[in-house]
Amino acid sequence: MATIQDVAKLARLSRTTVSRVINHHPYVTDEKKRLVLKAMEELNYVPNSSARRLRKQQTETIAVYVPRITNPFFSQMVEVMGNHASEKGYQLILCQTSYSRNKEINYLELLKTKQVDGLILTSIENEWREIKPYLNYGPIVLCNEYNDDADIPTVYLNQVEGAYIGTRHLIEQGHTKIAYCSGDNSASRLAFDRFKGYKQALKEAGLEFNDKWILTNAFSIKDGKRIFRAIADMEDRPTAVFTGSDEVASGIWLEATNHYWSIPDDLAIIGFDDQPQAELIGLTTIEQPIDEIAKRAMGQMIETIENKLPIKKKEIQLNFQLIKRRST
Amino acid sequence: MATIQDVAKLARLSRTTVSRVINHHPYVTDEKKRLVLKAMEELNYVPNSSARRLRKQQTETIAVYVPRITNPFFSQMVEVMGNHASEKGYQLILCQTSYSRNKEINYLELLKTKQVDGLILTSIENEWREIKPYLNYGPIVLCNEYNDDADIPTVYLNQVEGAYIGTRHLIEQGHTKIAYCSGDNSASRLAFDRFKGYKQALKEAGLEFNDKWILTNAFSIKDGKRIFRAIADMEDRPTAVFTGSDEVASGIWLEATNHYWSIPDDLAIIGFDDQPQAELIGLTTIEQPIDEIAKRAMGQMIETIENKLPIKKKEIQLNFQLIKRRST
DNA sequence: TCAGACTATGAAAACGATTTCATGATTTCG
DNA sequence: CGAAATCATGAAATCGTTTTCATAGTCTGA
């Protein structure tokens, strides 16, 4: 492999001048520039990125944390981020935390060992105080996830409103008994906000809030099936169900259909995300502007890196949109 | 940030000894090792990865090429590869080619500039001769994609057989007029092989091959819808259709259902991949052992890197499985 | 015309690790 | 007991760039 030294020798110039040409510095005569370019061409030279990283103390690489890339919500986000990063000359390192606290912490070492210039988190497994110290080693941006204590740039969606418009839509369709179905009931601000939006819509309409209609631990199609059976077994059945994800909604729909229930007459279902399958089964759902938050978060990250901005709280909040289909 | 020098000074030892401790070399007394560890702890030291990369001439990073990460087939592959790589101490850089020859070539510079130790390609946009020269800079492994000219490790699926068992299944259900529907009709060996499997099944059963039933350029749900309308408009209609992807099959199913066709009575549909949506709409499909090829390909890559194996042709072929559902 | 600014170049330092080489000290073994 | 092998350590070279500093020539303007 040719080095900058070889190029310099062939062009009968110094390494410095070659480096200047590579980095488009001024103060190089066209004559010498031509010589350097010719030598580079001849030797098929490209600068070694490790050496460059070491000297410049930056990697032009950004790490993106997702729970699992197979989740369409996150893969959509990563697709947009990847393209945006690539346009700006950055690489993307993919970190799958698999919902594990340990893995999340392990990946944080990437920042400490200077393998990446910054981190974008789309979900957080650990408490913020576990993550905070790593801010000493580089910028962190939150995308989708939200945390009160984290004083860093945050691009997120107004979950209260998301759940609110979904629930209100069901109310407007005449439903009064509306079940609520969510993923984790943990300390996640995200889950908390959605629940708040649901309750707010009920309260506004003067509707009953029934503890038994709150179903948790729902993530997958399989969970959705389980939840349908739970609903079917209830004495006082809800007539509509709000879900926190299209997967769960699909599972409910599937099992309901298998039991010859008519949707939405026997049960109205509303999903979340507008994933491809939603169109297939005619699922009413709440669309998240994924492309938008992904692009904003990546933009924020690159700006922070390039202008060496101080890390501080900066909230960008975006809104949802309801997509009405046959399931409600 | 503390450097190895700082650690050495604090421990009153040389850089060399500190380095030995970090890299678990023998010939360090327990006494000194303890001193070093203590100093590292005290200074909160971690080795700088850029310096390490430069000196060791390796990056512990692998690039994975996919067309788009949002395609469930590829995101599944990347999920498995990511986890496998992480277990072995490697990072994953995600390269989305977006089906563009240019982008593919651009990303190849990663190998040349030594930003990654190796490349896994899950699809190829350019001719092999465009890619081959990059083998001088590091190993390349093919996963899913196949190319006759490429003398490199290749993990792939027996596409001939895949299409064959799908088509034969339709024949066994009594169909004699079977349409065939595929993505690109390019020089891709993958597409060629599938077509071969389809024709082979027809021929074995002594069935007619009809040019008009060969539909191309089908990738998305939208394409599937278009294809349904094309089929519906035919004078001599097929009674079953073999598709190269679940997305396309879903599109056909969706549009057919919207037109009140009964599946499979009016039209039998078979998909490819067994994506989550296939279960939802009861799509018969051909399952690919994605986890298996992903794991094998990554294993092959790491083995090649670590044992500095010469790059040579090595084929690993795996088989498909038919999943029967309601659409046939 | 001469001081200061600007242009053009190269030598050498710096980035932060690992590896090679050299040197003793200690152990092994015929 | 003495030579060879093994253990333990550090100084210095090395990986391949970019950056700083020094130097010298050329312009510019009062």
C-alpha cells in the first residue's frame, strides 16, 4: 500500500505539500498540485483512515442505538439516518441493545475509546445517571426517546397528543368502552405520556375509566393474539381498543378474524406507526413522522460535531397524524 | 483524556509494560500487573482506538452492504450479523446502497482506506469485475447474493430449488396455469436461478409455458397491485401466481381482495420470505433460513480476518422450506 | 524604498498506541 | 557448574497522517 511518503517522493515534494493537496488547503501552486495528483493517481493512493483519525482526533463515524433493527419503526429511522449521514460524509455504526441494559452500557465504550464522534439513542434501557458520565467523551442526541433529566438535544414526538387523537377518534365513532393496550409500563416517559393522552380524551368526553381495560406487556403479534383472547373473555367487554403498536393491533385483528369477529363492528382497533402491514389489513393507525425525526436528529448530531457546539437541552417536538382505514 | 503514558507514569513503569497488561501478554509479574490495573482504574483510562488501529493495522469493524435496511429480509440478516459480530468483538458499519451502482462503489472505499477489516455483500449492483480489484485491500464475503465469477466465500440459498418447490406446490394443488412474477430480470444469477426452478417444475409436469404470464419489475406492494390488475385484464388468465417476494404477493392479495376476488379460489398466491405480514393474510410462502445464512457469512468473515486466510471460492448452500397457509 | 502582509514550501513534532530489540535476572538441565 | 532457555522489563522505532513552526520569496502601499 502506498503511503503519503511514497507520493511525496514520486512527486519530488514534501509530505506536507501532498497533505495540503489532499485537504484542499490554499497556498499550493497549480503546478505542484498537478504533480501531486498525478503521483497519487499513479500509485493508486488513498489516505489511511486510521492515521487520519489519530491525528485529527475525529472519526467521521456516528453510532446509532436501536433495540432491534428488525422492528420496522427503528429500521425506518436507521434508513433515513444512514442516508443522511452518508450524504454528509459520515459512517453509521449500528448498535443493537436488544433491550439489555448491559449491552447498552457496553456499547457506550465506543464513545469513550473514540471509535465514534457521537451517539444517537432511539431508546434508553438504563437510568440517565448511568449514561450521563459518557457525555464527557462526546455528544449524545436523543431521537424518539425522551428524558426529563437529560440536558441534551432531543427530537421527539408529542405522545400525549398521539394517544389523545387516537382515543378521540374512537370516541367520535361512538365508542364509550375503550380498552388501552401498551408495551412496557415502566418508568418510560414515552409510555407515561401516551397513557396520559388516553385518559385526557376519556375525561374530556366524560367517559368511564376502567382498570380492567388496561392491558400491558404488549409488543408483538403474539401478544396481540393473547390480548384478543383476554378481551373476548371479559364479562364487561370494551367495544374498541387503542394499541401502542401496529404489531399488537395486527395480532388482535388476526385472532379476532380467526374467531369470526367482524371488525370494526364487534371490535374497533386502532394501531400505531402505520407500518406496511397496516394498509394490508385496513388498520386505522397513527402515523409517526419517522423520516422527519430521524433527519432532524442526525442533522442535530452533525451540527454539534462540526461546530463543536456545547451539549445542552434543546427540544424539537413533532406531531402525529391519524390515518383512517376500515378497522374503526 | 489519559493516555498510556500517563498510566505508565503513575504506575512508575514503562508504556511497554502497560501495553502488555492491556493486551494480556505473558511475562508481567502479578505485582506490576496490579500496579498498572490500579493506575488505569484511577485515571479512568481506556486505550484510544484510533492509535490502536493505526499500529495494529486492523479495525475490528466489518461493513455490511444491503440495498435498504427497511426491507425485512435484509434487516433480519443485519440483526443476526450485528449480534454475532458484537459477540466476537466486532463493530458493524451499515452501508445502504439503495440499489445504486454509484453508492456501492463509493462505499467500497471503506475497504481501501482501511476503515473496515472486511466486507459482506448481501446484494451486488455492479459487475463483478468492478468490485474484484478491491479484494487487494481486504476480504469480501457474499451472503445471499451469488456470482459465478467471484472466487470468494459465498453463503447462499438454492434458489432453483426454492422456486421449484413453490411451483410444484401450486401444481399439486391442481393448477395448470401458473404465472411467474419476479423483481429484476437483470443479469442476477439469483433471479435466473429462480426462473430456472419455475420452468423446471412446469416441464416436469408437462405444463404449458406462457410468455404472457411472466411478469417482471415487481418489488413492492404497489407493484403487486399493478400486477393484479394486469392479471385481471388478461384474456387467458392464470389461476395461480408465484411471486419472488411477500411484498409483491401482499400487493396482489390486497388488490384482489379489494376487487372481491376469493383467494385462493379465483387466484392462488404464493410468496417468498415468510415476512411477518405473511401470517396476517394467510399467505403461503417459502421461508428462507435467514438467520442461518447470516450467521454463517459473518462466521466466515471473522474466520478469514483472524486467521488471515487466503480469499478463495467456498460455497455454502442452504435450503428453503415451504409454509402452507390459506392463499393456496 | 522599505516595512509589513501574503504566498509557498519543507522539516520536524505530534497524535497514542504496539512491536522490536536489547539487556539482565533467573531457571533449567546435561 | 556453566551454557542455554526462559522470564521480566524498558528504550526506541513504528504505524501514516496532519499540524506547527521556520524560512524565504513576492506583493502592497505609504
